[in-house]
Amino acid sequence: MNLSFPMESSQFVIEMRGICKSFGSVKALEDVTLQVPQGTVHGLVGANGAGKSTLMKILAGLHRPDSGEIVRKGKICSWKNPSEAIASGVAMIYQELSLAPDLTVAENVWLGIEPSGRVCGTYSKKRMLEDTLALAEKHGFNLDPDQKVENLPASVCQIVEALKAIARNAEILVMDEPTSSCGEKEVAIILEMVRRLRGAGTTIIYISHRLEEVVEVAENITVLRDGRAVHTGPAKDLKIVDIVTHMVGRDVQHYFPKREVEIGSRVLRVSGLSSSSVRDIGFDLRRGEIVGVAGLVGAGRTELARVLCGLDEAICGSVELEGKEVMIENPADALSCGIMYVTEDRKRTGLFLDCPALWSMTLPCLAQLGMKYILKLDRENEIAEETAGKLSLKWLGPQAPANSLSGGNQQKLLLGRALIAQSLIWVLDEPTRGIDIAAKVDIYELIGRMVEKGKAILMISSELPELFGIADRILVMRRGRLVGNLVTSQTTQEAVMHLAAVDQERK
Amino acid sequence: MNKLFRELLPFGSLILVIAILSLWQPESFLTLDNFLNVLRRSSVYGIIALGMTFVIISGGIDLSVGSLLALCGMLAAGVMIGIAGQEPSSGVMILGTAIGLLAGAVGGALSGALITKLKLQPFIATLGTMSLYRGIALVMYDGQPINVASYRYLGEGSLLGIPVSVVLFVVVTVMSGAILHFTRFGRHVYAIGSNVQAAYHAGVKVDRSLIGVYLLGGLLTGLGAMIAMSRTVSAQPTAGVGAELDVIAAVVIGGASLSGGRGTVTGTIVGSLLISFLRNGCTLMGISTNAQLIVIGVVIVFAVALDQFTRRKASDAA
């Protein structure tokens, strides 16, 4: 390293240099450098899985880097846990807030560091309320410190989180997607809060998928892609289009065994479908067609799958299956219509981890296999073995518990359901998330074989190259609405990313 | 090897207890009469424990079985003497028995409905029904027992030399095992206990299955109540106080997990017999019923701790 570095870096309140981090064989971060000047807002952007969260977890002391260093106030720091990071003035506000809903604002702000009262072992509620009010006023916030947190909107919770961090003498605040669950009004409140905090001298690292917000509030922006910092510079020099180009990159090439399949008749028509999380969704799906669903985290992609598959209640709209309108009120209805949902959250909503692996595969199909009441264990075993063969599934046998399988093979167990049920419509939610490349290719090939047989596939994915590799059309979602229905061969990743990340109305 | 050991462990502790008692008290313990006696005594709680096995595998618990036992007996006996006085005919006794079984099924289904429709935790819902059923049983005849002198068949009768209650115990055991392992319902019970979200996603009608589970538990409690009533030829409103704990203990000793998804019929049988043989052995050795509680408490903790330990070892090895 350069000897003159310490002098140069004095202008930065925090500096991360050459950070590398791997999880197993996956490189999450490679040689990332992030320098943040005192009292500024620094935007950190990148597609899902680009490494933003990992980088910030290292800064917050949750992970330790494999190599590289963090420099704070001219000293190299190595934090073993989050409390050491907080002691050095670095606090993180997570996407999922960590406030106690049953406590008041003041109680949350001073949780664990309550001002002590006159009697030993008690705390002074009065002082706590006064201190909270003083702290809030100093930063220009107007809130009732005696209000219970559960009654507050998401934006005010962010303010409470920020006060909580400042009460612990935080000088650097990392905010991870503070607006992900907010509407327009609340976004404005949060952006105002960020400006006020900056005005009071706090440095903020601001992570968001919503690019227009970042451009609006940040002085500098760093773009991460595939674990590397591909661009850092002042926000005023950057247009949103440039950021999108940096986020997508052009060097990504994958192997996608796309087959030429003739598109057949329409099997599914969705129109005006709405639930509590998605609004006015309409699209068609034809035999032999692979339709991708793109969008950022929280755009409502999974919620679209949920309402289609009977997991969420449809408020209005209609679903037509092969020309006939159907009512899908629960997952059992979806199954009997030939719609198979393969969940994005295998462990929580897919697998029976302690139970024999074949249970996870056959459970939704038992009735269809003629086992509506009485099980035929030999036949079930046979079918499972046969399906495992088709999927090139690696397991210790049908009776081995599901948690003894690798992630890719667990995913294949769930895909096996659609094979056994011979489902007409496969709704796949992030089917290749967190699995190795070999299993990914197996899954792409399986999807290809299925569309050849006239099945229709609706595939949600956060990996644009994947969607561009195999999908015929791409639906783009943003904030619960369908904002694009594009033919893959006639569009670009930049166009999709732009639709997904940029609010057309705000521009 | 380790797996074999684990599978045999509940049997191992049962065999160990029988072996020790056989060596200690060969004349009084190791006789056919004594064994049949133990089986007969264990049949009531054993049958209820089989129902509880379903409940616990589904990830729930039913605290109301002891109270329901008393309520079923009181209702059945009440119907019998209400129609025909102290010496009811066999037809009336069959009707009364049917009422007792029905009451059990309805009582169980009510708990199940509270859990699924009102989204109450099983512990809370059945804590409520436990008090409710006990209260009804006590209020019915002002806390007085009902004597039905001629209701003897289930308690004292025998088929081919085997006590009827033991025959019923065996039949219910076989049927429970068959339902649990060879029906879709049984598979759903395991699936719900293992991961209720995943079961719902896979199209399992969770509410309906759970009501079925509690209904079955209640029905078997009703059957146990009829045997218990027949044994004493009377229905006691205070019958089965604390029974739920013995029953849950039997299921848990048998290797079931209170967090659901795990448990077997053989395990429950072994657990029930273990408690019964311990009681029997203690009695033969002249240990008072009060002191027996100490022995049983120690055995429960020890058996479950050992089970957890071997399980952890097995999963470490895997």
C-alpha cells in the first residue's frame, strides 16, 4: 500500500480498502474500496446479490473480511462483533427493523442504556422522555416520545431507529433499504430525515434499490456488481441510465440451453387481478412458453405468484384457465387446476426437513396418484426413485431426511412435485437461488424439456441474465404493478432494469 | 449402529425395567396374571395416549383429555340410568356407550375447532376446554358419582381368556399405527407437525386435518372413559384428574417431540407400558403411591434426556 495513504484518508470519516469476502466457494466481494467523506450521504447501489449487504455487514462488525481493512479516524479497525462497531460510532439500521413494538419511542431509544433513577436499579422515565425529546428536536424531528412503536408508520420507525443509533453516539449511519416498505409520502419523510441528519453532522451510507431516491439524496454513489465496486463518483455527474448500465454490466455471459419450441394455445389469462400487495395484474401464458417475471426485491413478484396460487386472497380480477374462469381460493384449488407453485423459501414453506425426502416430493400429488386415502408405500417409493432419475437428483435414497440434501437437490425435490403431478402451469419462484451452477443448468434443461411437452412456465427471477437466457417474454413488476410486458428478443437488460428501478411518474 | 440403538432405546428402557423387576420379585412379578393385570391397567391411559400421539405429532397438545374422560363417563352413565335406572339392559348400555364415544369425539372436535378457527394456541385452547369439561362433569350430578352396577363387560369381560380392555388396547394400537403410516391423513399429520407452512403450500387442508386429529384424540378418550367407568362400575366426575400429564409423558417417553413432526405408535405403547410396569413394580415392592411419583418423575426426565442425547449424537454423526 501507498505510504501517503493515511494523510489522504484523513478527509474520510470511514474507509474500507480492498475488502474481499467469500462464503464457501462463492466470492461475495472482491477488492472493494469505499471511502466516505465526513458529513455526506453516500449512496450504495447494485442489483440483488451484488454484495451490498455483505459489505455493510462487514462494516457493522457482523462479518469479518477475508482480506482488506477498515480505517476509522486514521486507525485500522478490526471489529469482532456489532457492539465493537457501535462503540466506534458505526451503526446499522436493518431492513427488518429491530425495534420492540410494545415499548414506547423513548424506551426503544434508550433500550439497554437507560438513564438511571434515584434508587439503584431503577431508571428515570422522566429523564428518558426529556432526553428523547431533546435529541429529536436537535435533529429537527417532531415526535411523541411516549408513543408506542407499534402504532407508528414505517417511516417514523426509521426515525426512531436513527435516534436510537445517535443516542449511542453513532457518527456513521448505515441505512439498508429504509424505503422498501414505504409509500410515496413516507419516502419523502425518510429522505427529509436523511437530509436533517446530514445537516446535524452525521455521515450516512444509504442503500436503496430505488435509484431516483439515491440520486436525489446522495453526494457520492458507489455501484457494486458481482461483488466488485464498478463505479464511484459524485451523484451530480451520474444519470440514472448510467447507473443502470453500471449495475447490469456487459460482460456477463452464461450458458443457457434454450430450446426452440413452438408456442401453442393460450392456457392462462389473468386480468385485473389484485390482492393486498399487487394491483391490476393482467397477462397471458401459452403452452410451450416461458415467461419471466423481473423486478426488484419487494416489487410484488412473489405476491403475484401467491395470489395466483391461492396463497393470498384475490380482491378482484379473474383467472381463466384454457378459456374457463376458475376460482382459486387455496393451494389445493391451484393444484387441482394443474398449477404448481414452487416456493422461493424452500426451508420455510417448501420442505419437511426432518422427514423422509420423498415426502417433500410426493405430498401434494398423493391424491392424484390414487392414494387419496390409503398410501401405497412401494409405489410411492418407485415413483420417487423414477422422478429422481429424471431430475438427476443426488440423494441417499427416498427415506433419507430432506435436510441431508444440498440446496440444489432440495430444489429438485420441489420441482419433482410438478413432474409427478404433470402440472400444466409451473410457477417457479427464484428456482435457481442459492444453488450451484451444475444444478442450475439441470433446472434450465428440465424447464426446456417441459415446455417441449407443452407445459407453460412462469418464472420469477432476480437474475436478469437468466431470464434473458431462457424466457420468451419478460413481465416487469414495480411496487405491486405490472409495468412491462416485453418480448425478450426485442428488449435489453438495461430496459428491464430501468423499468424495474425507476419510477416513471416521479421523473 | 447408532440408529439401531436409538430405535431400540425406548424398548431398551422397558426391557431393563422388566428385567430388574423380574430379578427382584420373581414370584409375584413374573406371572401371566400380573402381566395381564398390568396391561389391563395400562389400557385406559394407553388408548388415550394413542390419540395424544396424533395430537403431539401434529405439533399440538391436548390438556383436556383427563376432564373429557370424566365428562364422557358421566354422560354415558347419565343416559343409562336416566333411561333404565340402576340395572340397564344391554341395549341401553350400548346406547350409553355410543353416547360416551360421541361425547368424546365432539369434545375433541371442539378443541380442534377452537385451535383452527379461532387460531388459539393448542395449549391455551385445551386449557380452556379442560376446565369447561371438568366443570360440566361436576355440575351434572352435583359432584356425585353415578353407579351403573351392570356395566361390567369392558372392565371385567374377556375374549378367549384375554381381558376385553386388553383386546381393545391391541386393536386400537394396530389401527392407530395403520392410520399414521398407511393413510394420507396420517402423512398429513406428520407434515403439519413438521412444517405447517409447507404443508399448507402443498395443498394440505390444515384446518380440516387438525380438527380430525383432535376429534380422533377425543374419540379415543371416550373409549378410555368407557373402560374406566366399566372397571369401577361407576362414573366419577373427578375421574382422570392429572391424566393428561401421564398420557403426555407416555407419548414423550416414546420419543415424540412436543414441537411436532416426530413420534410413533410403538414409542407410545412402550412409554405407556414403562409407566405401568414401574407403578406395578413399585406396588409389589411396597413403595407407597406417593413415593411412586418420585420414581416416575425421575424416569421421565431420564428417558427423555437420554433420547435427546442419542438423537443429538446421531445428527452429529450424520
